[in-house]
Amino acid sequence: MTIAAGIVTFNPDVTKLQENLDAIVDQVDIVRVVDNNSSNIDEIRRLTDRYRTVVVMECSENRGIQRP
């Protein structure tokens, strides 16, 4: 069984994002970061590239958190 975590971002404070990733990455098999077209996506990519089990999905627009 694979256990995953998800984090939705929009222009996050990269230091806080790193703290969040550090807190969760060893507790799950994969972390998916869904980014809502952040202006600091390059910083997010540089940060998440440090983690073997973190995957970033980039949205082309800010879609917010959608209800089904």
C-alpha cells in the first residue's frame, strides 16, 4: 500500500514550504505538491528537487481548491 500526502500552493513562503515538507516527507511514500500558478515556481522547483519523493504538478492558472 502506498501512502501519499498532498500540499496545494499559491505563492508560498518557500521557507515554510520546506518546513512542511521536512515534517511530512519521512511519514509518507510520496508527496504531491499541486501549485496554482505561483509567481515563485522556480523557487518551488529548486526546493522540491532536493526531495526524492516529492512531485510537483503545475497548474497553468490559479484554480484554487475545487469542490467536486
